[in-house]
Amino acid sequence: MENNPNDLQNSVLQTVQPTKKKGVSQKVLLIIIAILLFLLLILALFFMYKNGTFDTLFNKKTVLLQEDEGEDITDQNKEENNKPKETPYEGETVKALLPDGWSIEEYYDGEGTDSLVEDAVYEGFTGLKIKKGTEEIFSVRAVSGIGFIGCPMYAKFSDYNPSHLELNQSMADEIGEPMNITDYTSTQYSEFKWLDRDFRRIGLTYFYDEEPNNDYFEAPCVSGVLTIDGLNFTDTDGFTGEAYFYGASMNASEEDLLVVDKILDSMTLQK
């Protein structure tokens, strides 16, 4: 049987047809590139070490870290140095903390006040002054022979007690005296505690809460006068006085008054 020429040609073509070679996968190429980069990094570090560049960079970073730490320590020292130093004051009647340049003077037996009855002899605590250098900033002065009626000025804060206001209004109406209400509900104030009483100060005017331990601030109808348990004086007739004028000097600055607030807040009675 004769062979078909076409079948023979196809057989030859199939025999000599080249097979496809498998190419290198992308994953293998990435691994090879990573290995080459790692070797280059090792080589670069080796040359840096040989040339001393590595040590220079390391030392520079160390110096920068030390400088940053030094700056932090310096800043802390500056803050501590800027804080006003306070010195304990130990008097016969009171004790407190005083910033540098400030002092307290206590007065007894009629001294330190001009609000006592003349020609009378007094014994006991009659005055106190807080000074900045030689300048008087705040004072407490014994007073006798005075009285108040009605409610000359009622300080109304945002946390006032309506019942307290109504009581004072009724007392003023009963004696036929006008009651002047000053609205401080939107006024900023400095607040501190002085000898276990809550105080508020607006400028040169001081107020204290005469009914403590509740949710209200109930200021008395007369500002600038107070009585404090443990502070008193007696006269020749045996009368015991407990009333004191108190307040800041007219020329005191707000900056100095804030210092006085802190001094009063630290003040306690000697036991």
C-alpha cells in the first residue's frame, strides 16, 4: 500500500515541532531581587564600617538624644525655678505660707486698728496686716461701737438662695429700709477658703458664705465686716468683741490681690 504524501509531511512536522520551555516564575524573580538587595545592604554597611561612617552616624544620634534629654531637664529646672518660693509663717495667732518678699504682722491690745472706741483699754487680737515689702496690701482691724440695720447691699450670685433673699427682703421691708440688690450672676470672681469660710472676691470687694454646707452662696448684707471663731478681744468693761473690718488697700493691683487670696487660703489659726 502506498503512503499518502500529505500524511508523511504531517508526520514529519509533528516530529520536528519544538516544545515550549517553561519560563522562570515571577515569585522566583522577586526572591532573587530581594537576595541581591540584602547583599547590597550588607556590602554598604561593611564599607561604612570600614570608613568609620557608621560610628559617626551612631555617635551623632547619641549626641542628639543627649541634647534633647538635656533640654528637657533644663526646661524642668526653669519651671521649678520660676515657681514662687513660699516660706511658712508662724505667728502667735495665725500661720500661713508666704511668697518671697511678703510678710504678715499681727497686732494686739488695741494696736493695728483705728476702729475702736477711744479712751478704752483692750486686750487680745486687734489687727493683722499682709505686706508686700513695706507696702500694706490687706488688713484685718478690730471694730467696736458700730451697728447695721436692714440690708444695705445684697450680693446676688448665680447660686443664690431664694429663701435667703426673701428673708432679708422681708426684714428690710419690716423696718422700712430699702434693700439694694447687686446682681453678680454673670460676674467672674476669685474664690478661696479663709479660716474655714468660703470667700469670693470681685475686684476689691470680698464676700463670704454665711450659711455654709449647702448648695448656695449666701452673702451677708454688709460686706467688709466679719466674725471668726477664735479671733476676739476684750475691753475694760469686760465686753468681748468679735467683729473685724477686713479688706484690701485701695491701690492694690489684681496681681497682688491674687497673691493675697493664696495667702489667706493657706492661713489657719494656731492651736
